Amino acid sequence: MATLVEIAAQIVASHASNTPMTSDQLIFEIGKVHNALKNLEAGQPVEAAEDTKPVLTVKEAFKKNEIICMVCGKGGFKTLARHLSTAHGLKPGEYKKQFGISSKQPLSARNYSEARRKMAMDRGLADNLAKAREVRMANIEAKKAAPAKATKPEKAPKPAKAPKIGKIKAG
């Protein structure tokens, strides 16, 4: 059976493979995990994990060409929403609240958003949207202006027919 130190080292190695850490951080993390495992083995309660503190500032995480996840430190994302839901089980609002990010801050790289906006404008999607909104508002106004139609009285239900009895052949 593996010792607590070996188990702690495996846990920290797994964590360090996804998150860049200095040697001091690795040593501190091994000690923290070892103490938690020792407390679990002794049947003592383990203190609750602290709130996740970001490794990066918001300005460092939201770059012009990419976004870096403040939970795991993984970068290179053009948009962050899918990564948050698949890797961390977080919704964008929860992520923003957890790290104190403004609700108006998009979770996409600025260049990516600008490219999408430009492509939509080139295809005329803004004009199509404006036209569709005008048609919709005209339809709503027309419904308001039209007189209410008289409702037809409901028909009385038809009486149930008696079941047909088959003919009996005399034999």
C-alpha cells in the first residue's frame, strides 16, 4: 500500500500537470494535501477548501487574442463558456461572480468578437434583423388595432349512438 506522502505526491503531480506551479508552490501543496490525508485517516474533520483564488488578474486573463481560464490557468481559448461547463461545471454567471468579473465583460477574446461582428455586418445580418423587427412590430400593432372577432358558440356534443347489434342468421 502506498504511503500518505506518495499519495499526496500523486495528487499534487496530477494538479501540477494542468496548472503551472513553482517549486515552492509544489512543496506547499504537497504538505497541505498530506495533512488533509492524515486528518482523513485519523477520522478528523478536514477544513473546508478556501474559495478559489485566481492565479491571474482579470486584465491578464482577458487578452486581445485569447482568454485564459482563471480556475485552472489553461489558456488559448477564443470563448470560455464551453470550457467552463465541461471542465469545471460552471455557468458563465457563476464564473464571473466567483472571480468578481463584471457582468458586462464578455467571455470571448476581443479579436474574435470583432471578427464575428464584422462578418455579420458584411453579410447584412444587422439590416435583416432591423427589417424583421419592423415587420414584427407592424404585426403586433395590426393585431391590437383589429376588432375582436365574435366567438362562435360551441356546438352541443352529439348524442352517443347505440352500438350496432349484428344480425343473427336463422339456421
